[in-house]
Amino acid sequence: MTNTADRMAEAPGTLDDTAVAALSAWARRHNIGSSVSGVEPLVGGTQNVVVRLRIDDRRLVLRRPPPHPRPNSNRTMQREIAVLRTLAGGPAPHPRIVAACEDLDVLGVVFYVMEDVDGFNPATEVAPAYQDSQIRYRAGINYAAALAGLHRAPWRGRPLEQLHRPGSFLARQVPSFVALLESYRHERYRPETLDVGRLARWLDQHRPPDAEPGIMHGDAHLNNTLLCREAPEVAAFVDWEMCTVGDPLLDLGWILVCWPQDPDPINAGRELAALGGLPSRTELVAAYAAAGGRPTRHLDWYVAMACFKLAIVIEGTYSRYLAGRAHRDAGERLHDSATRLIGLGERVAAGDSPFV
């Protein structure tokens, strides 16, 4: 499981001359083009190497694991490749994959090349058209509608089907994330530091019935989104490394928790949010439903689960700080956020939701 805060903190990587030469040879072998040029790193919240480049005269983006890959880095790339191939031609806005390479002799890692989406990341930039408050409002409404489109996207009989596990997806959530929290344990960190017990018990006791499985992004928020520059539309959801086949309403709960209005635990979409004028969380839920999203009668449970999961994910940075592998400021700030998220989840469980 990767950590949103860690992904935002790490510097972007690029490709050296040897990698560019190997990539050019690969492109020629597969009739993609003759030469690679114009390589430049892209920033915007990823632990992976993401670069814009040209293959001949075609503007593309390459995504590969970091220079020092984690044990699951290649599997993560394979997951993202399966996601983009599954979404091809469907209703969810996404980058179109051009080619993928699982031959480790090329760059030493799995990678893929996709089309360069003409859009902007609202965490780092605001296009001029969005100075209009009505454009910002419509962008938020259409963002919720685009999420509903993702949740309607077909997946059976497509590459993403390999990620579908039998049994209850929802029943696996609490044990999986409690295990993730436990995995942070070392001589200077104790998982009991983050008191998740009461919320974990409530989530288990009030778990809704499993619904029809669907595609869920897994880390849906404005930092993982590109917006169209001229129109209030989602150009593409990006950063698909946590995508799976499960209960899509977990995405909706996650978006509500991460929406850049008080309370705001991760400061998503900060450049856009600073201008104001975004729809409320209640309006997001209405827009999601109007666009054909999943029924939301158990929404409080999904919001509380989002608080629970996000708290545990970002607590990993605090554990790494105590182990000397992350910055103190980030570790302490995110531990405070994790503690607040568990408190917010407990408020939701008690029927006092600050999110909707």
C-alpha cells in the first residue's frame, strides 16, 4: 500500500541517456516510432517516475517505477496497465495507453507509455478559465458525475477481472487495514499510538451487505485528477495504482472526506480550492446520484470507512519518521491528521457527520 503523503513528498525522476537509447530501440522494434526526445519530468504527487517525452513528433507520457523500486513496483505497473486497458473505450475519463513493456531487459522494470492528456492538476495549477466561479462549481459537479461513470464501467471479461477476489470485499477491509497498521510496528513505533479500536468495531458491526462489484479508483481525490483547461470537465483520472474491483461507494466516501472544504485532512486540489466556489459535499452526492451512481443509503458507513483507511495509510509516514526514513514535519503533521480522521470517523459513526 503506498502513502499519498510520501508520493507527494518525493522528487520526480527522469530517464538518463542510457534509458533513452534503450527506449528508442524498444519503440523501433514495436513500430511505435524511431526515436525518443524531449524528456522532461512531470510533478504532481507520485512516487513513480513520470516523464513527458516525444516519440518522433508524438507527445506521450511514460510511467515507470522509481529509481529504487519497491518489491511490488512491477506488480503495481502491471495493475495500472490492466486498468487502462480495461477502461479503453468506456465512460471513465482516463489516459489512453499506447504501449506497455513487461520485458525487464529494456529499462529493468515494467513501464508503459500513454497519450499526453491536455489538462491541469488542480493541486499545482489553475487554468485561466477557472477564475470564473461558475466554471469551478460546474467542474466539481462534473467531477462527481465522472466518478459515477467510472463506477459504471464494464470490467468482466477484461484485464481488470484478474483483480476480482471471491468472497466479501467489505468484510476484508477492516482486517486488511488493521494488518497494515500493524505492519508499521518497529522498536520506536507502536500501532496502539493510533487508537482505531472503537471505529474498527463499529465498522464491523454496521457493515452493509455487499453490492455488485465494480471498478473503484482507490485513491480518488483532486490531486489525482486532471481537469480540462477550457471546460469544467474531468480530462482524466490518474494515478491508478490503488485501483481494484470492489465496492465503488468507497470511492465516494473517500472523495467526501478528501474534498477541500472544512474539515480538510489532506489539502487536495489546493490551488483550485483556494479560489473557493466549489460545490458542497451534499451537492457532490446529489450530482453523483443524478449521473447514475450507486445508491447511497449506507453512505455514513462508507465515509467512516474512508476516515479509517485514510488515517491508517497516512500514519505510515509517522512510523517512517520515527524510524529515520521520513521528515519530522511530515510525520508529525500526518500523525495529527490521522488522529483527527479517526475522531471524525467516530463522529460519523455516532450520527454526527461533518462531511454531509
